[in-house]
Amino acid sequence: LAQAMFLLWLGAPLAATDALSSAEALWRAGAGQLWFQHMRRAGGTMMCREMLNHIDDIDWARGRSHVREDLERWGCLNPWWEMQNILSFVGGAPAISEVLNVNGSFNSVAQEYGPLPAVYDAEYADWVFVTSLRNPWARLLSQVQHEMWPCCTSVQVFQQCVRGQHREVWWAADNHPDTILGIPPHRISDTPSVFFDNYYTRVLSGKTWAENVGPEDVKTALLALRRVSVILVLEEVALTHWQFVCSLGIRILKSPKRHNTWSAHQGTEHSETVKKVCGIVSEASRSEFAQRNVLDEQVYTAGRALAIERVAACAREPPSHLTAWEVQEMREVVVPELELLRKAIQHV
């Protein structure tokens, strides 16, 4: 099944490439808008902080008036629809663009509490998209340790969380459901199971509220990824710099500093205990999680492969906006590294 889905992804229609190229050319010309689909605990905050350092290119709806400390703390979230699904709270692309223009000349937004929009709809023709991926199990465990650690109360409770059956308090003491799921009625879902059950597939296919997702939703998710200009794969974050350069002409994440939102609690007795206990009690559910999240594993694997291929294609036929030095570095340094990554994926 995984091989068949992967071949289907490779056979995506030419329209996907045309829509992507057109939007990217518009962005490099100084027009268009950027949508960042912030996947929870997959390097999104690191990405936001890096992009915020390039405000001349990426002018976030947070606004220039916000002090640096505010930007550092809240990242790409903006005050107008904070912790809410933009698509239900504001509307589609025309409504979002109007809000950006009314509040200032902004060109970028972030969505963390809702799904990716229908990226091939005509109203998003002028938009470029950025997102991030991480090994599904590593992403989940990081999120549980960070904000849902009551799931680590016991082996049985963690298993219930994985199965979407835990109905008691699942959120951390310094959080509440709205900070994790979003503010009702404009939230990503009404249940934390969205994070345990094929999270990537749900977000990329627009089915965060669905009871179940299946192979058809993977097709939708993979096709959506073909329209995304930059896919930060946390395990291969260096690829992100070259995707930004090649696709959007932005020099960013050359030597990224890994952001750790757990750092505020780092070293405390409580945080160390949580991490240790979660590591122990979760292990019994790891194989079951993998079985339940085979769709997300396909999305993650395909996303990694796509990120690699994007950079490799750029190295083969460098666009005119790359400098001679960048072309040389890609061919001498990056291409050999890409071959190693390809082999690693093939052996998974």
C-alpha cells in the first residue's frame, strides 16, 4: 500500500506544478502572500522565529509595532484570530487578504489551529505555502510531554489517549483545552484525538473534524504537499534553507538554532520526571500508534522525498535568482548529502 501511494504521489497532475511555479514567481517578484501551516511540535516555532527575522520579505500579521520579546514569545500567531481556525473565523483567501490590508500592508499569516485550505482553489492562486513535518511518533511524544502529559499517568492511560478513549483531564496543568485545540467554535477539533490519529493527513486534507480518515485522504494530503513551496523536515532541517532559496528567493535557515519550547521548564524536577515517565509508559503503545498512523507515515515519507527532490531539481537546473556561489555550494556540498538522504529513506 505504501509503495502504491508513493507512486500515486509521484504521478500528481501537471497542474500541481504549474500552480506552484506561478505562485512562487509572483512571490519572488514582490507580490503574492504566504501561508504558514504550523504543525504542532514539528519545528514550527523555530521556523516562525527564523522567518520573523526576515520581515522585509515576510511581513507577518503580528505587525511591526510588536516588540521583539512579543514576537519571540508568540511567534507567527497574530492578535486578530489567535488560537482560532482562520478559515472558519475569518473566511477564505479574499477575507484574509482584506484583514491583512485593513490592519496594515502584511503579506503572511500562520494557521496552527485549523487545517490547510483548498490550495488549488482559484482564490489561493496568488499564495505560496510553507509547512513542517517530523517523524510522527517523535512529534506526538514531544507534544504529550509538552502539553498533554496527564496521558502519561500510566501505561493504560497513554493507551487510551492513543485510542482516543481518554475522557478525563488530558491537558497539562499550565495549559487548558483551548490553548491546545483552539477557541470554540473556531478550533481545530473538539477532541485531542486529532493529534493521535493521523494528524498530518487530517490537517493537509482538511479533515481535522472527521471521525476517520483513509487512503483517499492521503491522496488529497499528498497532492496538497505538491502545492507547498517549502517543507521543513525537522530531521533534515538543512534542506529547508535551500527550499526557501530556490522556491521563494529568501535566504533563511542557513544555520538554524533549534527552538525548544520546553526550555522554559528545562531542568526542573517536574519536567525531567515528565519526560522520563512519558518515555517509559508510552513505549508500550508505540507499535499500536504506528499501526493506527500508517497514513501519516506515508505522508511523512513522501514529504521527506519531495523536499529532497525539490532541492535536487534546483541543483540540476539552478534558477536565475541563485548566486554563482550558491550554485557551486549546491553541486559540491548539497547534492552528495541528498544522495545519502535518499538511500536512508529507501531503507526505512
